[in-house]
Amino acid sequence: MAVMPVHVVILSIFFRLERPEWKSFTGVALTLVGLAILTLASGQATGATDTTLRGILFVVVAELGYAINTTFLRPYMKRYPPLQVTGLAMATSVILYMLVFFKDLRVLVLTEIHPVVWLTTAYSGLVAFLLANILWNLSVKHIGSTKVSVYGNLPPVIVLFLSAILFHDVLNNLQMLGALIILSGVILVQFRKSTPIKEPLAGISAMPE
């Protein structure tokens, strides 16, 4: 997800949705540098360096899809309630998921699933997906796609500090440096004044009235 802000900026410029300032480019670049340092430092600490082409491809496709969603979401949010937009998007996702994984779902025995798994699933569905997406969509509506997208590079920093607080993990100098650079980039982008060029996709009806 590291390059999602880059794709959002490119899409915004290409479709003339926003006019990014130098602070936006600098802030996004800082988050990428910080993530690279953080990844290098975490890899050295855990010894995890193996990657696969398929895994990289999945991540790239996923973040590109999220970048497109973040970029073109704003006109929908101005016309419809965030819960309605989020619900429609999630319902579409559920239908596609069931079509793709129908064979696996058919042999699933619900009574054999541990209660902890049900609780984890409920948390993921209600908090990590529903609530998080509603808040994300609201943020896009109020502050714009570029400012919101850069927050996508913040979770590694949050995880890093939570692991230090909850599990007493010791952070090395590279991890601290990477986290500070990411935070600096996020803050710098927020200082940018949003300058939309025109109403996104003006004249094109997003949904039938």
C-alpha cells in the first residue's frame, strides 16, 4: 500500500481533479522513504526477507484498486450518505467474494468454527471494514483524496509503537528514523491547501437518481 498516495496524486492530476502543490509531492516522497527504511530495519530485526512475485502482484493490484476508489469517491460522498456508499461497495464485494470462493464456502462447516474466530470475524467486519471504511470515506469527502491517501502509510508506525508499548519490543534507531520520516511526510501533506480544479467528473451522473 506504500505507493497508493503516488497513484492517487497521478490520477488526480491526470483527470484534473486536484492541483497538488510541492508539499504534497514532498510529503508523499517522505512517507515512501520512511517506509523503505522501516521495512529494511524490520527485516533485519526479524530476518524476514523472502518475497514472491505473486504476492507482490496481489499487493500492487489491491493498492491500485484502493487508490482508484479513494480518488473518485468524493462526488459520490457529496450526493449520498457515507453509510449508503460504503454499504453498496461492501455488498458488491461480498457478492463477488461469494462467486469466486463458492466452492470453499460450500464445504465450510459453521458449527466447527471456534468462538474466538467468530469474535475476530465480527470485529473485522464491524470495525476494520465497516467503521474504518465509513470514516475513510468521510475523510475523503471533507479533506480530499490526496490528504487522506497519505494516511495509508501510517499503520506500520502505529503497529511499531503499539508493539513497543504492549509487548515491550525494543525499537532500533532505523525503525525510529523511518517512523519519524513517515510522520513528517503525513504532517507536511496536511499543511497543503486543497486546490480542486473542478467538480470531479462534472456532468457525469455517478448513480441514477
